[in-house]
Amino acid sequence: MIEVRDLSKSFASQHILDGVSFRIEKGESVVIIGRSGGGKSVLLKQLIGLLQPDTGDVLIEGESIVEMDERNLLRVRHKFGMLFQGAALFDSMTVAENVGFAFRRDRSLPPQEVARNVAAVPDMVYLPETESKSPSGRSGGEKKRVGLARAIIYQPEIVLYDEPTTGLDPIVSDSIDQLILRVRDRLDVTTVVVTHDMRSARRLGQRILMLHDRKIYAAGTADEIFQSQDPIVRRFIDGVADAKEHHF
């Protein structure tokens, strides 16, 4: 479904990714872990062409998107839904307008059909009162649900999640994780989650990739990664700083 080949990315003199390669199969649930600022979100944005790599390739169902023109890139992006970090909602719109934003923007469906699609999605993510409410007064967990509803309204084949539980308490985080699994199973989607929340990684990852030092340092099933005795993997999972990082 997704193949990344020898991907490298820098911003000015800062090297973010250097020779990243992996494959994600159709229907898989893959979690990408790694330190904050380590390139996880940069990698995610390259999977849908929001950022272009300096070198390397990204293939979606065997089709390279790196040199793709905008029209074809839009066609490929229709296979994706994305829940952005912080949900990225429009406070000037109601919840229903946020959820149906993509349909309204490209005007591909008549208003009645958009309304039907918008009405169907909140039930899947347990989100009542969509029509007239603004997202501005909602809790962090509710905003994530609105963002998730917007991500899946097209019934995508792949859903990308950028730090879906950041800023949420453990109980709300668990409920968001359960929704991600529900969406995966109900829609039969390929799921890619970027997180540094180890509870989420364990719950969501059929397979886990660990980004470290600009590369995929470790890869395996959740059990393999969480039982790893590699010191770098162990320190990250246990949340233990390297000795040289003990400075204040």
C-alpha cells in the first residue's frame, strides 16, 4: 500500500531524515515512534506529498508520487484521510461544516448528499450535536473526534494520525485509541500513527517502526519492540534519558 525508498530530507543545514525505507501493507496498522523533533511528522507529510523529499521515493499502491503533478497528486490524496496534530479545525465553522469541509470545497456532491454523509460519520466516532455547535468550546478529546470524522468522511483507504493523543489525559487517550481501532476495523483502512505515547503505540501497532538518528533504527511487532533489549529502544520505551542528557 505504501512504500518508502531511501528517503532523505533536510531543512537548510539541518538533516531530518537520511535514507529512510519501509513498506506498509494494505490493512496494516503501523505506528511510527521516535523522539520529538526527530522527523516523524515530516515523514508523515511526505507520504501524501505535502512535503517533497530531497532524495528517495514514495510509492502509493505502486505509484510514485514524488514527481507527480498537482492534478494526479490530488487524485492520490483522495485515498488518504489525515488527523492533524491539534485537530486543525476551523473555529468559524460549525462541527458539521468542519466535517463536510472537503466535500464543500470541491463541490463534487450536491448539498443534500453532503448533509447525508456528514450525518452518518459522527455516529461512528460518537460525536452528537454536529449541526449548529462550534468546535471552539469543545474539549481536546471532542476536537479530536471532529477531526477524525473529517478525516474519514471520504471513506479513505489510508488514514494518517499525527500525535492523536497529545495533550489528552490517559482515559480520553484510551477512548481515542479505541476509536482509531474502530475506524480501522469498520472501514478496513490502512492505519499509520505517529506518536511518542507508548500506551498508544502498544494498543495500536500491529507493527512498530522506530525513528532514531534520522533512520528507521528498529522495526517489529509490538511485542518485539516492547521486549527489545537494545539499549536505545529500551531507553525510549522506558522514558529514560541518556547520561549525557542529564543537564539543566
